[in-house]
Amino acid sequence: MKILPRITLFTLLAAAVFSLAGCTRSYDSATCQRLCDKLSGGEQLTQDEYARMIEQYDLVLEYLVQRTDSVMLIEDNMQRLDVGHRLRDDEEFNERWQVMFDFGSALYQARAAGMLSDFNLNNYMELLPYTERISRNMASI
């Protein structure tokens, strides 16, 4: 009789783990485009939309840091420049590079205007060192 409750408990735990695994964050080009469209249309964003923007901005910065850091690991200057040029021609890199600028500008302006909630402001401020890192990397590529 004790085996049945253990199996039920194990099944519930397994289901919880698998459902949490499905909640991983991932870059969403469509979400970014919708937010950019709202910005370009002059629409005011809600705090939930700012939160989604910051989440996508974080993912974009993570991607750009990884890509530019990998180029910076190349010791030979000529090879690093060649790989850097190919990186600049990469469609996905360019898409995310543009999102970085669009979202970075919008978030900077929202911060300056006092439009971000404390939660969103704190999350945004945590990302600033990554923008500086990408800038330093790109200056050397």
C-alpha cells in the first residue's frame, strides 16, 4: 500500500520539474518586433511591457556578449578582425544588435523620465555593465 503514494508523489514531482523546464527564457523576435512597433508608434508601454522588454533586452545582451567575447578570445589580430567582419555580416547578430539599440534607447529614456517601476528600474540597471562590455568588445573587433 505504501508504494502507491510514493509513485504518486514521484509522478507529481516529475511533472513539476518538467513544467518548470518549459518555463525557460528565450529570445522572441516577434515580441521584440511588437514592442518596437509600439515604440515607433509613440504608444505608452505598461510596466508589464517594460518588464518583457527588459527580459528580451537581457537575452539580447547575453547573446551579444557571448558572440563578441568569443571573437575577443582570438589572439591573432588579423584573424580576430576577419571573424569580427563576418560577425557583422551575420543576420541574427544584426537583428539583435538593432534590438539592443532600440530597447536600450527606450529604456534609457523611460529611466530618465521616471517611467520605470522600481522593479523594472533595478532589472534595467543590472544590465548596464553588459552594454559597456559589448561596446568595448566591438571597439576591438
